[in-house]
Amino acid sequence: MKTLLFIAVGLTGLSSLFRWDLSIGLTTSFTVDSLGACQGVSYQQDKVYLYGDREVGMIRAYTVGKDALTYTGQEVKLTVDGQDVINHPTGIAYNQTGPTFIGNSIRLNPEGTKWRAVIYLVNWAGLLRTGTLDNNLLNTIEDDACIQGTRPEYVRYQNKWYVATADYGAQANEVRLYDPILLAKARKTSEPGIVVKKFTCSPWVQNLHWIPSKGVLVLIQNQIEGRRWRFTFLDLKRSIESGREQVLKTVDIDKADELEGFTLLGDKLTGLAVTSSRQNNVHFMNLSW
């Protein structure tokens, strides 16, 4: 299905990094099956990894073509001894050099006032090789520093890598930066030294995406709870130093389903957005900076 939607967005902040005359074109939408409800996307070394909550939490690998994904046949089940462990994956923090973390966010009541958030340290290479968490689950960390869920993503601040995460809720949301080395050995994120920096942010953050060449953190959001698309581009450095999000651009797209994840691909001009819908859950996007 071919559609074209260009959205002009106004300047709400200044950046010395590049001009903020961003436009986004939604070019192609299609269905990728066998994911359950897709919960996010990670782009690593020319492959796209879509993760979802089928009968168990799982990850599938794809190669990227012109406005198309091709399944490689590689599937990972997030199980140990056949038992579902990461049943609702919400973020993969991978940067090639540091430890790899996968988030799991579980809503414990309908009101969304009680959550269990867990971050798992995994052997990523082993996970891809064997297809399960057996012998590849290295540590389980309760993210008790969170307010509503966890969604880990690597970011870089002052020449050091951190694992960022954010909350999902109507109020009191934060972006927090965790020390990855201490996090890898921790039992819970409230331990001393884990939370290094934090700042307040706007509601309904489903996932995070770091753009290292621009120093920009993208909040992948819903406009209202569980519905409609929003992308908020933040100046990470200014946000950390001020203690609240410093917005460069907010892009709202007139799509009614639940936006879950987004990543830029290798050329930085092509993006991939995913939703939890059963149909038309993957969307290619063109970006013009």
C-alpha cells in the first residue's frame, strides 16, 4: 500500500548541530506476521530485528530492501527451558561494545498504577546463535527506579555510554540514564550509582531511539494513551542539564493505532516505524533534515 504524507513541524528549540527543518514522509505500509503485537524495532549491522509478544516473547530478523523487509528465517524465543521469560519485550539496548540489555514491562492492574519492570542482561551473540535465552540470560535486574515500565536504549553523553529508559504514563514521567557497567551487575536499579542522570518528559513514551550523529534522543510516543503517533526530538545534552525535556521538534502523524517503535536505517534518511496492529504494522518513512 503506497501512501504519501508530509508533515511540516515548527521550530520549538535551537540546535547548533543541524538545521531543524525536518519533514517526514510516510511512504509504505504493510503487514509483517508471526510477531503477535509488535513491540519495537532494533536496527543492527544492516539487519532489522522486530520483537513482539506472540505466544512467548520473541525476536525475528529481516533484511532491508526498497520499501520492504525480507524474513531471514532467524527467530529467537525469549524463553528458558521452554518457559516464557521476557513475555512483553520493550526495548533492546545494543551498541556493539557494551553489554546488551532487553526490557520487559508488565502492567499489573488495568489502571496502570502498578507495574513490574525488568531489565535482562543477555549474551546477544549467543542468543542469536542458539535462538533461546538458555545459557544466554546473564542477569535479571528489577527496574524499581522506574515509574511506569522500562524501555532501554543506549545513548552517549559527555563521551560516555549510558542506558536510557523512560516511563509510560499520563504524568510524572522521566527519562533516566543508567550506568551500564553497574547495571550489568545489579539486582535492582535503585542501588547506589545506577541512576546517573534524569529529566522529566512528556507522557506516553513507548520507546526511545538515539541519533548519535545529531545528539538527539527521539521519544516514540502516543498522543493519547495507546493511540495515535507522536515523535518528539530532544536535545539530550540540554535536557539532562536543565532537568526537563528540551524539545527540538514534535511530529504528530494522523494514524490512529498504537505506535510502538521506530528506528533510522543506515542512510539516516529512511525510518521504520512499527505498531501493535495485526494489519499494516510496519511502515517505511522518508526523512528530510
